[in-house]
Amino acid sequence: MNRKPIVFMAAVITLAHLSGINSEEPLQKSARHKYTIQVLNQGGSPVEGAAITFLLQSASENPLPLIHKATAADGMATAYVDVPAIYGSHSTEHKFTSYLDYTVEKEGYAPQKGSLLITSNDELGFSVKKVTLTDIKTIRTVNYIASADFFADDFPESREGQATKEQVINILDTLLLEGYLSDVSLQTSSIQLIQSEEQQYLTFRFSAVQPFLFDQFSNEKLCAAVFDRIVSKIIKPLSKIDNRGLFYGYSLSFIVPVQTNTTPPLPIKKTVCRFLVTSSAARKYANNSMEKHQFLDKSSVYVDNKPISFSLHE
């Protein structure tokens, strides 16, 4: 039976830019970007008192100190960031870019995490995101009912295979409750054992919920973004799986819609980024005995089935 992937987070993003700038006016030095998050429950009602952590950053500066706010009766909380202009080849060409990483927490609900970006040519840009929280009891029920759907039909039925399946189900529950799957959906029938590079890997296939935005796209930038946003967060729980001699490592594939920040915008292109990670490297990275660039050096990375080579030095 064909099943659709289960997406664990419902979110709607509305991005708008206001005002304008006259080329005859003095060059603008900065703009103010406004990020608003509205938290709703599953019934669509506002959630008051949800704790939101804002990590704001402009394109040309280091991240600002964390901002902690609680949602009001309307479920909303807002934070601002002043953004210096970035000028193009002509002195009158400029834009303002800022980023937000956020976490939403409320007792009795699974936390949600995500990222937003604003790019504007005007003095004011704003982004409003609606985040729907799911209560923990519902998440546990949905996860355990649907967990079998994530495994391929040919997943081993041996004692070792069933023990591995049980561990994976528990880890999926942890990833979901911690909000690490808020930006992706795990495809049904995607967890299986496959042969790659003469070794057997435990395979997971994910689809990104929202497009990844880039000012200038490259395969290296895409894989770096996927690693930072997703792989680095899920590899620690995955490293706890006892492979029981069944597999050598993990194959993590991500179908990512990619969009470049151009005018006019180019069509969204779906790109597949895949990481082959050994169990040994995963454990060392999880235990902080291996740096990020060392971990990537020990991994094989593919974009649309073509191997790429890159390293990130922190």
C-alpha cells in the first residue's frame, strides 16, 4: 500500500516587505526587520505563555544575544533586528538580509525548532510564522501507530533485525519530541538496509518541508546547510543504535527544494543530498571526540548521486 510521508509540523509562512526607497534619497545605512511567531494548538487556538527563544543575526554580523519571550493571549511574540545594508556593484544597489533560528516550548507539548530569513530592499521587512504545537500524548500515539510504515517490507525479520527496529522506533520518538524533525518528514518505507561502497548501511530518506534559500547556490553550500540544520542534530541519537553486526553505518538522504535569492526568483529545484556515515565516526562525533570537519572528512557525501568533496573548518 502506498502511503504519503507523515509531516510532523504544520506551519504557514507569510513573508512581506513594506515601504520603499527613493534612489534620489541618501543611501540607507540600516533597516529594521521584524520577526513574529504565532503559536497555535491543534485546534487552531492561540497558545498563551509559550516560551520562544530568538537567535537573530544579520548577514554581516555575529549572532545577537539570545532573546527570550513568552507569547501573549493572541499566541504571538515578536523580536526585532537592525540590519546594516549590503551594497552591490552600484552604490545605489543595496539589500538587507537577516536570519532567525527559533525554538518554541510549552509544557505538555513537543518543542518546535526552525529557521526564517528576510531579505528586503526597503527600510522595513517582516516575517510572520504560524507554528502549530502538538501535545505529547498525541505525538506518542501517532508515532507508535505509524512507526512500522517507515520500514521497508524487506527489513530483516531476524532477532537482530527486530531489535534494531525497536531501537530505531524509540529514537524516532526522541527526535520527534525534541523537535529535530520539525523541518523534514521521514518518508514511508524508507528505513532499510542497503549495500553501498561495499558495505551495508542503515538507510533513512527525508524530505525537507520548506525550500532552502541561497544568495549563491553551490552543492557545497547545500550540503553544509543540510549538515548544520539536520544531520548534526540527529546523528547523536542515531549513534546509540547497536548495529548488532547488521550494518556498517548510516545512509542519510534528504530531498531538498532549493531556491536562489534572485530577482526575479528562479524556479524551485529539488536536489538530493546524501551522507554516508560510519557508525564509528557517528559515535566519536556524538561524544565530542571528533570535530565537524573531521567527521565530514570521514563521511562520503553525494549530490544527486554524484560524489562531492568538501570540508568545513570551524
